Amino acid sequence: MSEWVHVAELKELTRRKKKQVTVEGTPVALFLIDEEVFALDDVCVHKERFLSKGTVLDGQVICPGHQWKFDPRTGRPEDQPGCQATWPVMVTEEGAVLVGTTPVSPRESSGLEDVPAVTS
Amino acid sequence: MTAEQTLVVVGAGHVAASLSRALRRRGFAGPVVLIGDEPTGPYQRPMLSKERLGGSGDSGLWLLDGEWCEANDVTLRTGSPVERVDAATASVVLTDGSSVPADLVVLATGGRPRRLPGVEGDRVHTIRTLADSDRLRERLVPGARIGVLGGGFLGTEVAAAARARGAEAVVFDRDPLILARGLGADIGAAVQALHADRGVQFRLGQPIESIEVTADGVTLTRPSGTEVVDELVVCIGIEPNVEVAVRSGLVTGNGVETDAAGRTSIPTVFAAGDVAAHDHPRYGRVRVEHVDVAQQQAAAIARTVAGKPATFADPHWFWTDQYDVNIQGLGLGGIRPTDEMVTRGDLSALDGTVFWLRDGVVVAAATVERGEDVSVARELIDLEIPVRADQLADEGVELDELLDAEEVNA
């Protein structure tokens, strides 16, 4: 059963449009795009960089690591494998941003995450 | 048109994989045939000098899976060298004399490593194929001394992989500073310091006078003395594989010449990737060896043959990952000596970006660990948004607000 966690205030998103929060121990990136708040896994499925350090352009979230472009609604990268988990978001009349504790859609591996280096 | 057209890609690498997917996404209905001379299907070539060389396993290596190919009428023919394209009979002729129907052809024959005459043998390596990378990886062991000739992107990645596997690495280059020709002196110095921190040794600023390969090692002689290494990795660039194009009667120079849509001198034949000398709307004729360029060119060709003519006009973008540090460049091939360089952040701390400005407009950018600046730079370049050097340099200015300002003014 998903519960709601108060993670941020809407006004914290108005200037930079993005913020990293933590939900149930998982880093989650909030994005304010066209007056709507989206929540995605913050750790990129490609190379584990933070999407919240990235850029919002034309309604897409661009990861700083390798310029993968994500649809904030679905968590899917354009022309690339894998998927960011998406999380439920609610904004109260007082401007509190709440995120649900269970993702709406799950994370899918890209198959490209770093393999631990062999040093032996 | 009565029958569906067959499209053949000569070369089964990144172009073949990106093109196949893009063709199906765009609704191209005809059969697609990929003909490669390597024993495997398309794989992630950038990994050969990064994850695959420094680590292990083949997670994420393969670009196409058999199931997808079967479901999408994409046929892969490996181990099949091509002789030429015969446009008159709409076919591709293989070196074994057989031929494959081909109404449309995309040449993506890539390139091969430059070699040094007489420098060969078991201890000498180049990296282009999976087999090359796997052979070298076995030699990257603790106690081995690995020489890397050429301090460009490939050479520095190889040095990082050698260190990750516990081998010694020594990089030779005529230039006094690594990566400076590609990324500017400040980033070159910062990345060189990073490598030195991780134990890479440098022998820079002098020519190599001779290289002697013996059963016991490879001896490199420079004006200041000699160095002996166990293995030598030659990373001095590639030559485009133009032979198929030449035998097909296509116009070639430094690569296969194409227009901005990727079309060669024969209208039913396109070329993309490392082999293609494309006519870029911004930079003129240029051949670029970046995987993203190959993929974007393939995407443009797919749109064109699926019925929506498109050109490739992006500023060329690339990345390199060295240790845990991410470096990216955008539009660097178009820089002129008169462009103004503006630094944001602290490059010596491996956290900053260089912008190149011309007449108040950003034309190129390179970053260490700030890929988000490159995302914004792409918009600034594409939209030719006027900016001032002091705005770019001022960390109090949010770069994406420079884009918002334009929207307000528009």
C-alpha cells in the first residue's frame, strides 16, 4: 500500500525546475515541467549518474552523463534501452510536494550499468 | 512503386544497428540485410577501450538480438566481406562471387587502425574489433608494463584500463600535453594530472625515433633515451575503409563523400559513420569518428528512405569516460583560432566547462563532469542565442536561464 511522503515545497522547484529527494531510501528526482511535477528514479539506468543534475529541455529530462533524453511521464529514454522508475506525485493546495512510497512503473535495467572492474 | 525495396547495409556495426531500428520505427517495410566481415553481429565499439577492456563480461555489448531481427525482417550475415556495390543491377557483390539484391545500400565500412611499418608481432596491438580488445585484455595484468603510443582519446582510455587491471601504463606522444588538440590545454592538463594521479607515466613532447620489437619486449627510442615495454598499443588514429566504395565507382577522398542527407555520388547508395565524409551544413565536408555521429547519420538516412527527407546537421558530440570522470565535447571540430574561450567552474578540480564564443554566440563546448552544461550549449548553438562571456563564466547565472531569456524575447 503506497503512502505519501512530504519531500519538498513547490516553490523549491520554481527556479531550478529540479531537486533530488529521498523516498524510502531511494534517490528520486523531482522535475517541474510546464507547471506539472514529475518524480523519477534519480539514478540513471545507463551509467548511474544523477538525472537531477541534468537539464530540462523541450519537456524532456537530459541526463548529464551521456545526454540520454527521458520522457518524464514514462521514464523511458529516447532510442535507448531501459527505463527509470516513475513515482506518484501529489501537490497540495498549500504547495507541498508529496511522493508515494511505491513506484507507478518499475525500473528496467539498460544492461549497460558499469561492470565492476577486475583488479585481481 | 510496386514491390517493397530491399536495403542492404555493408558493415555490421553501429550504423547497421541504429539504421535497422530507425527504419522499422519510421515504417520502412522492405527487407533489411546487414553484411559484416567480422564473425559477430553489431556490438558497442566504445566499450572495447572502456568497460570491456578494464572490466570483464559482455553486459550490454550486443546492439541487436536475434529475436528482434527475426521479428523485424532484419537479416544478419557475418563473416562476409563485400567486393562492391553494383547499382546498375541493384545488387551487392560479395568477395566469394555471390550477390545480394539491394535496391538501396548504406555503406558503413568504418575504418582500420593506422599501423607503423615494421612494428608488428604478438606484442604489438591495435584496438578496433572485439577480438583486438579481448587479446589485449589478457595482457593487462599486474606486473606487465604496457606502452601506449598516442595520447588521444583511445590511448588515454587504454591507459586507464591498464591501470584498472593493475598493469603499469606509459603513454608516448609527440605533443607536450595529452588531449589538448581535441579539448584545449586546460582540460588536457587536468585530465593528464588525473592520469598521473592514478599512476600513468608520460613520455611526452618528443618524437619516437625508432621502435624495435623483440621476443622479450618492445624498445622505443626517443631523443632523451630508451624505454622497454612488454606490450605496445598503437593508438594513432584510423584510416577509412574506402575500398568497397572505390570498387563501386563512388566519389571518395578522405572517406566516401556524401551530401548532408548521407547520399553518395550514386543516388541509391548512402554512407554513414567513420567512413563517411559528409557535407555538414555548419562545418562543410568533414569525416568524424564519433559513435553518436554515426547513429545520428543513420537516423537521418532512415528518415529519408522511409519517405521524409532529412539531413544530419547536429554539432558533433562525443564523450569519453576515464576512471570515474566523464568528459564530453560538442562542436569542437568547428573551432577557429580566433574564437574566444570562456571557462566556467574549476577545470583543475575536474569540475568545469569551456565554451568557445564567436561574435557573441556559442559555437562549441567541452566539459569535465558537467554534461548538463553541454545540454544547454547544444541549445545555445542550435538557436544561436546571443550570450556574453561574463554570463557563461558566472556560476551565479543558471545556464538554462539563458535559454528562458530567449523565449521571453521571442
